Amino acid sequence: MRADLLAGPVPGLDEALAAVDAFDRTLVEGLSRPRPELSAGPAGLARAVAGSPLADRVAEAAGKAVAGAAGEDHFVALAAARTALLGSVHDALTTRVGEATGRPRGEETVPHPGGGQAANLHLAARSWLADLARSGWQGIDHDLVSGAAPVVSAMLPDPAMRRLATLLDGFAVELAASCPGASLERVPARRWADLWSRGMLLTLPGAAALPLSGTATGRLLPLGVDLQEHATAVQAQVHAVFEPADGTAPRLVRAGVSVPKPDTVVGAGLWQLLRPHMSLLAAVGDGCSMDLTDMPVTADGDLVWDDGQARRGDPADAFATARVALPAATDAATVPLDRHPARIAVPVFLEGYEAGTDDDGTLTFTVAGHALPVDTDRIPAAGPLTPEAVAASGACIALLRWDAGTYRVQPLAVERTVRKKAVALHAGGWAGGTADKAGVRAEKAATDAVAVLRERAGRLLRK
């Protein structure tokens, strides 16, 4: 990988982020009566998209917002402008990543917008999000935040609405934990504005639909598992190289599974919640490939996993896949709504680097004379991979991300030498089960916790 290409400045990036940050500061205090010095936020968005198809709508919305008279449609327009700006940042950063990896990129597809009017629940969600924007993060209280609960409860039974419902549920939990907003010493302005903007756009008809591009038949070679945990949910996302059976070029794909979780289930116990929903996790833990037959795949490379269309294949070493198959694999394109710098997660393979620490103690990999920070905070406790193992490694399968103004690598697996032998450690090494003492203890604790919760739920239902 050409790490030197990741070090240079990206033209226009600072200006785009400055416009986003100015608008986010307006959301901190609210858009019901923005102070004159905060009116630059909406106006900055309008100037930034002046040459785009959004120009007229955003200019009108910015004027209404500055006057404290913005309606729900105006908030949607502002959310769209903010999302478009961050999308341009995403595109510039991924272009630079493509130059560094030298891999081809898949063809972009433009999804067809859904027709018809928004459902009543979509309108209810949009109304709640608009109230949040008017009050601002410093104006939230429990009465305002609790307004999401009936909307989420009504959405969850409908699979088509579950994507928005999950976002609103997690967002409301974060806001509730920070109430009252007036007492907050620090506001996560970028994160909450991200969630607000995405929620607003998901209330549009068809925005949450998965744009399928066809089916996948061939061999799936896993690279690693990215485990993401929230207070109320957990997600495992498997990054892999897919080799089509028809002999066409291999390409990068993902397969994910998300489940709700109680806060008592942590560490290796998370796999118990995830494992029953995806056979791929057990195959990853055992170091095996999967043979797929007509597996649906979205336009941006996400497999819509169905265990009935997959069977376990031959053993497949992830590091062999990274060395041989990954360099020729086509990177997946990103659908417009998902274009955000925080969502950049590109599989890369690093070897022959020097591990060290910078002045603030951050672990770095020096590749061809250029230091890349290593995001050890993203290493999950639900696996055998540790920051110490990463620091002692000589080869690494990682996700290249962009955070806090720089590219970083998130290790998914490393190779280190132990007694003159190469030993591999994977973040998802316990996905299929483990004999490790710490992992076994965590799995048992999770079993006990889930059993207690099920018993209590059963008693409540019987009453």
C-alpha cells in the first residue's frame, strides 16, 4: 500500500467540514430562535451547495431557519445539504484511498427514489426530529426525548421500518442519558447532528430501501470481523473477498448481522446473541470459506444473508486471502445516503511495518517511512486480539478508516512470531466458540444472564 499518498492534504476538505461544523453549532442551541452569530450555520450550508440541484431549496430553508420559522420540509432540505457536503468529503477521501491501495472501484449505481407519500409513522418520526432541531441539544429534556418511544414501538414490527426505528431508538437512548441538555458540559455535536440528519432523510419515501443489484454465486473468503457494540444493540460485520463462480473479477463484500442486546451481556457473550442468526460467524471462527448460491447482494456490496443459500466450504486462511486475493479485488461503491467519512472502512493488508508509539502514546505502524495511527480502541474484548499483540505483530489485516482528521487502521487480525512460528490472532476468533478460559467464562456469564432475562420475560407474559 502507498501510505505516502494518504499523508497529503485533500483540496476543499477543510472548507466543507467548516461549513458542516458551523451548522452543527446551530443545532446545539436550536433553530427556534437562533442567535445572529449562529445564523452563519444554515447560510453556510446554502453557500456550499449553491452550484448543486439542492441550491434553491436549501437557500429557502436557510432563510426560514435564520428567521426561526423553519418547517419540517425545511429541516429535511438542511439535512440533505449537510449529508451532501459530508458525502463530498467521503468521495474525496475514498478516492485517495483507492490511489493508495491501487485496487479498482466498482461502478456506482443511482438508486431509484421511492414513490408515494411518507407513511404516518415516517411523518411522526420527522416531527420528533424537527422538535429536536428547534430545541437544540442544550434544550432537550426527558419529555421531549420520550416522544420517540411510541414511534419506535410502532415501527419495530415492520421490517421495512426497522432501519429507521433502530436509529431513532439508539439516538433517543443517548439523548436520554444526557438530559437535561442545559447541564451538559460537552455536546457530541458532530455525532448527534449525524444521527439527526440521517434520521431526517430516512423518513423520506424509499430512502431506507436496500437497493439490490442482483445475486452472488461463488466462494466467499472471509478477511475478518468488525464487532460494533451499543448499549442496546450489537452488530458483527464480516469483510470478505467474493470470487464469482462465473470467473469474473473478485470483489469486496460485507455480510452483517445486528441484534438487540441487554446491557448485562458483554465481551465474548455477545457471540451467543449473534451466532444463531448467521452461520458465517461459525465458519469465520473456524477459518473456513463459504459457498454461496444466489445470495442477494446490494449495490454497495452488502450480502443480504440467508443461511439457506450458503454452505460451509474448505478451510481458508485469512492471511493467504489478504496476500493473494485482496490486491485484485474490486472495492465496492457506496450508495449516496451512506457516503460519510465516518463510514469509510476499507480492508487493507499491511506487512513489513515498524510498530511504535507517538508522543501521546498512540500506537503507530510506520509503512515505507509514513506513520499510520492504529485505532486500538476499536479492538473488541470479545476476541483474543489485544493491543499488545498488535504492537508485537509483523503483518496485519485491517480496516482503513478516517477519524479526527487523519487516516487510521483498525486491526481485524495480526500475525506475530511466537517461538519462531507465525501465529495469527483474529478479532473474530471467538465468533464460532472458544476454549480460551476468559472466553469460556464470558460465554457462561452471558448464558446465565440471558436465561434469567428469558425467565423474567416469561413470568411477565404469564401475568
